[in-house]
Amino acid sequence: MDEKTRIEKDIVMFEENIQKIKQEDINDTQRKTIELASQYYEDSKYYLEKKDFFTAFGCINYAHGLLDAILKF
């Protein structure tokens, strides 16, 4: 799988995971974390468009990490 395809797949996965979280009751700290994750998600899409795959991949992975923290705790 090439870099662009991998990043696109991770972006779709993020979109699916954030929908799972929005269905649950969340507190203010979690809400702020979701907002931060969403900003990294948007950054990833921006860098993907610019063909900066290294930065796009880093951004989407960080966004996933923040969501994982909420989903697991």
C-alpha cells in the first residue's frame, strides 16, 4: 500500500471512530481532547492535499492516539 492510500485509509478510520465517541456521554476534558484530535485530523487532510505524506501520517496517527485514550478509558 502506498503512503497516500494508507493515510486516506487512516482518515476514514478516524471518521468512523469519532462517530462512536459522539454517541457516548463525554465530559469537558474528553470534549477538549476530541476537539484537539479533530484539529489534527484536519491538519492531516491539509498536509495530504499538499503531498506532505510524512506530516499527514504523523497528524492522523496523533489524532488516533487521542481518540484511543477516550475509547479505552
